[in-house]
Amino acid sequence: MWNTGHSKEQDTAVQTQLQDAYLAQWTGFAPLPRLLAAWSLAEVLGAVHHALSYWQIVANLEPHSRNQLEKWLTWWLRRVLTLVANLEVNDGG
């Protein structure tokens, strides 16, 4: 989504490092596999939240003002579908 100037592989590696560092702080409360599952669900919920927010914003704009934000609504809806598909794959579904 964001252009950081790095390759997709570099961005993924950095995201994984940040995620691991963050979740390591929570291993006293739950084992890492459970935290990773919670993370995956939180990603879906975050994307749903963004999609609903953009839907509300777009629905209340004047028609001539919608074009710029409609693409983000579509982007977030696609992100939800991708994340849900990844949940099913990772869950063995």
C-alpha cells in the first residue's frame, strides 16, 4: 500500500521484524502462536474498520468529490478479502 522506496521483500521483512518485536512483549500473557493468530484477526478487523470508514465518507460526499476516495474504499475491501483468504489458508481451511 505505502511506497517506502524499498522492495516488497524488504518491506515485508521490516514488517515481520516489527511484528515479532511487538508480540515478544506479550508472550507473558499468551504463547506466540496464539498472539500471531490474534494479530491476523486484528489485521482483518482493522481493514474492515477502514473500509467502513471510507464507505461512510464516500456515501456522504458530493458526487463530484467521490472519485478520489472511492479507490481507497475499493483498496480496503480488497485488503479485507486478501486477509480473510490468508486466514483460511493459514488455518488449514
